[in-house]
Amino acid sequence: MMYNKSKTYLLPLLSEVINFDMKFINNLLNTYMFEESNEYPECLCIVHDFSFKVPEFTAYEHRLTASPLFVKSIDIDNKVIYIFKFPDEYIQEYYSLAESKYSEFGNDAKELILRFWADIYSNNPNGIPFLIKVKQILYRDEKLKQILEKNLKITLTENQELGDYVEKDNETLKVSDYQKSK
């Protein structure tokens, strides 16, 4: 499964308000800014692998659904999709990501994203290149710009974003993608 941009850039912002238990972060499969019915605008859909084998997961789920930002959950086989209203204090970042404008994130949001992933990868040196790349994209780093220009054999403008274009299709939850084929 390919992780999308909302997992990298929006999940850390939601984590500021929703108490995601790092013990279950590996159960978090992906996130989506949109869902195919368009019933939940300005929400983040989180797909979790639900584990009945771990009794603590039920208590964790209760904490997630007790949040004032919780909208709905959808059970699909051994997965649960949790839909949360995106926090008002980071709604500008939500729309900036939808427009692939990473550098327009507020400084507090940028720092929160980097801190979240630094905590996740704190004991994994393989995460360092990922952290560096995320920082370079958020802050429009000159070194990354030069690398992109060299690799793509183009000249980027001064205000050009350095992250990938956010494909709406990759950021749209399709429930059928998570249902077992019958």
C-alpha cells in the first residue's frame, strides 16, 4: 500500500488534538483527506487495522471515539475507518496540502509535523532521510531545489513548491479498497 501525503503532513497535526497511542501507530494503515461520497468535508479518514488479540486496543478505540472531533467509524472486516473533523487551528494547512502548497504551512504546523515523525523514527536511523526530505519540502530548501533542477533538467522558480503534486484520487477513501474480495 502506498502511503499518501495526508498521512505524512496532516496526521501529525490531528495528533495534536487526538491522542493517538504510539503503541498502535503500526496499526494505522493510511489516512485520507476526502472520501468518495463527499459526505464529510474537512475531515481526515484514518484506516486502522483492528486487533481483537490486543485487549488494550478496545480502550484505545474508546479514547479515539470519545474525541469531540470524532464523526463516525466504519467497520470493514478486520479494519476500522475513523472519520475525524480536522481541527480548525490547522484547517489552512489542510487546504494548503490539497493545493500541494507545502511551504504555506504555518511554522508551528511545520515544527509539529517534524517533531511527530522524529518521535516515530527516534530509534530508527533509516527514518533520517525521510525526515530530512519532509523538512526540505516544508521549508523549500535550496539544496533540494538544486537536486530537483539537476535531476529534472529544469529551472525552478523561486516560489516553486518542492513536494510532489497531491493527487486527489490518492487522497480519496474508497471503502471498496478495504473490503475483502468475495
